[in-house]
Amino acid sequence: MSKTAAARAATSAQPRTGGSLAATRKGDAARLRLDPAPLAPKPKGKARLKRVAEPAAAPGDAAALPKKVITIPAPNLQIVAFALRGTAPYVQHRFSAKAEIMAKQAEGSTAKGKTQRAAKNFEANYQAAKHISPDGWCGIPASGFRHALISACRLVGFHMSRAKLAVFVVADGFDTDGAPIVRIIGEPEAHTAYVRNETGVVDIRARPMWREWSCDLRVQYDADQFTAQDIANLVLRAGLQVGVGEGRHDSKKSLTGMGWGTFTIEQ
């Protein structure tokens, strides 16, 4: 075996490791060869960073929890007064539940039979239909004005449920049943007309009518919801488009009402 063949055999017998330097000779020339180390596999697609979750705050660590501040302002209630003048007759019909129950109890079981009824006392019915204070003056139910104001909110897109919490009527007194009323200025007269009872039976009733009337209306409102000008415009809409009392435009017992109970603001 020649010297060159022996050197090659000796070199091939040596173990190779990653990053080792191996020398081979071919004749008089020397060649150095570097064995590369095994490469890691390339990731497929784009590399993604993993999001490390922050450690949660301990249950007793109040300083680490986010703080929320809730501020509730005090009610900002204001009162504005209006001088109202009726633009149509106002008709009133006071319903006394106590008087109704007492009348039925007085009739007893004979009310269901064919017993002849006593003639109606139209003068008594006329007087009983009034809302009278203990001092003797007549008034319009404050709830009627408030209902008109809240109902008018539908025309301007304001939620009625919110208006019920933001608009109120200040009463001038109370009637004999304890209902709050606003004092009416004017002289009533007896008005007799055909009406239809809840059962559908036609009846004749005598009710007080004020052909010319006026009153001073005080409205309490939430100034965080309305301005004074808003309330003035709302009162105008309530007076011209809703009305108060019997036969009003917005009456639930009539399809179109009688055109009664409208009013405006005195300038």
C-alpha cells in the first residue's frame, strides 16, 4: 500500500462530529473541510408571538382593582307658573267611588230585579259632579293637567315613562275626597247630555260646564330634563292638542272627543 492510500485510510477511520475540522490530502495540496452542525427546522408560516397573561390581582388587593366613581346629583326641581285661559268649554264629571258603593249597598239585592227605580235628581247629580274644596271653591283635578302634559310628550318624541318622573303639577288644594285640585275661575252651569255607561246603556247625566274659564297653573319640573321654555311649549301642546276634562281631544272614552277642555297661555 502506498503512503497516499494509507493516509486516506487513516483519515476515513477517524470519527466525525458536528463542527469538527477534518483534513485530507491529495498529493501535495491540502484541503480543509468544515462539517456543518445539524440545523433546526424552519417554522412554517409567519412566526407568532405568544401573549403572556398578566397575573390576576389577589382578592384582598383593593389597590390593584380599577376604581369607578359614581356621582348622583341632587334633584334640580324648578317651578314655573302659567296663566291659562280656556279656549273651549270645560266639562267636569267627578267620580266618587265611595258614593257609588254606598248607592249600590242602599239598593241591595233589588237592584238586579225589575224594581222600579226612583226618578233621577239632576240637580243633585250636577252638584255631585263638581270637585269642591272644603273652603267651597271648585277646582280642576291636578292629575288631569299632569296627564295632558305627559300625553303631549308623545308628540315631541320624549318618553312618557321619563316624563312621569320629571313633570308635576302643584295643587292649590284638595277636594272632599282628598284629590289635589287647581282652582278654576269662572261660573259653572248645569249641562245635561246623553252619555253611554260602561255597560253600553244610554243614560242622561247632568254635569257642570264652564263656558268661560281660567286658572293659574304651577308646574314643577326637573331642570336637568327640561328647560322653562320646554315646559311652556309643552303646556301649549297639552292645551291645544290634548285638553282636560270630559270630551277632550285625547279622551279614552271617545273616538274623537267633543273638542272641550282646550286652553292656551295668556300673554
